[in-house]
Amino acid sequence: MRNHPLTPMADSNLVRVLQRQTRRKVGLVTHDAVAGGPDAILERFSALQQQGFEIAIVDATSNQDLSYLGAACANLRLVTAGSGLALGLAPNFRPAAAQAAASALPEVGGLRAVIAGSCSTATQGQVAFALERGVPGFRVDPGRLAAGEDVVKGALDWAAPLLPRGPVLVYATAAPEAVKAIQARLGVEQAGQLVENALAAGARGLVRLGARQLIVAGGETSGAVVSALGITGLRIGPQIDPGVPWTTSLDDAPLALALKSGNFGTRDFFLKSWAVLR
């Protein structure tokens, strides 16, 4: 996240980062308290409240930590976190009998495509890994979009004969220097909007070409794609990597979607995801 084009992160201390944004006092629940389990976390919450803290940042390094934290947060009015915390929160809201079948998804056939808009370090590595291993790739160039070229049509014309042979990759992912250069030329907001609109239109086109299994990399990109496809609800399925599951849309003819934040997932994420869906 240090060089993220929209939200660069130069300070790794989240207590300091959040304290600069609020008048409320921000405290920390350290990992030793989290490792002690839900009761120890609740004791730390209580101690912070008694000291005048109204917001708590909580350390976590494992799924077990997230499970403890989820149990401790069961009665809190507001919790905000990365998607990994859902691992711990979910048991608070569903009966135990339902948990075993929670990852079952309806079978979704069709062709496969990856759409990558994030310029994070992780997504750059995932794009490079896929291209190195022979996944066909089409780069969406913001400069060509700004010049009025129909880049989306070019991408779809390129993808049409390739999709029946295997997954294709349509990406706008670029190194930080390239992103800064195009932002300086077009403006941060316009550059981002051009790319997201193009990738969203590309997703619609890929679905029309028969793609029913989509991996989407980037938070803003995922939102744009879901909106463009008219998806209003998702069924959560098996985990690919921490915080990133397969999902299916709640439609009569569902799509399979893996929607990931830019910095989530291992380097081989785009390739290994298909095996998880089977």
C-alpha cells in the first residue's frame, strides 16, 4: 500500500494514522491480548474505555486471532476492518448447522476471464506471473482511452477467439511511475474514472462473449464491474486466499466471481483460483 496510486500509505502505525483523522482518542489492543482469546480482548476493550479511549485498533496475525476478535466483537455496534475479520464475525450471525454448507456454490459453467484494475504491488506480481505462464493479456492504456480510441472494442475483438481456449487477462495494472505520469497528465480522478469505466464495459462485453467465471482485481474495479453487470447480491463460497472467496451472483443464470482487493492474494492467485472453483 505504500505506493498505492489513490491511497498511499507512508506510516504503518494505524493508531497514528487514524488519530490524525479524528478528535476521538484512539487506542491499541496489542497482539498479546488478542492471543489470550475473546475474554482477554474484552478486558482490554474495557480498560481502554475507562482510560477515555473511544476507538480501538486491534492487532491480528492469524485466522485464530480473527476468530477470537470476531467473538469479542459480537455485541459491538460498529466494527470496521479488512474482509478477513468476516471469518470471525460470521459465526455470531448464523447457526452452527448452516456453517458446514456455507461454502457450497451452484455449478457455473462458461468461459473464464481475469480483469485487473489495481496497481498495487500484489496485483502487479499476479499479472506478471499470469503473463509469464502464458495467459493471454490485453493491456488497457489510459492514454489511448483519453485520446478517444475504442480500447474496449479492441479488447473484446482480441478476446473473442481466445476465450474458448482458456482464461484471458484484461488489465490496466501498471507500475507506480507509469500511474503517476498518466495522473499528472489527465488528473487523478479522470484517469481513474476512464480506466474503471473501460474495465466495467469490458466485463459486460466478456460476459456477452460467454465468460461466466470472472476474477476481478482491485476494490474500485470490483465495484465498477459488479455495478455494470447489475449484480445486487452474492452467495459466498470457498476461500481462495485469506479474505478472498469465490462467490456466485443471485441470479437465475449466475456468474461466478472472485472479487479481490488489490493487495490480497498470492502471486499465483489468478491461476490457482480456477482449481478452487471446481
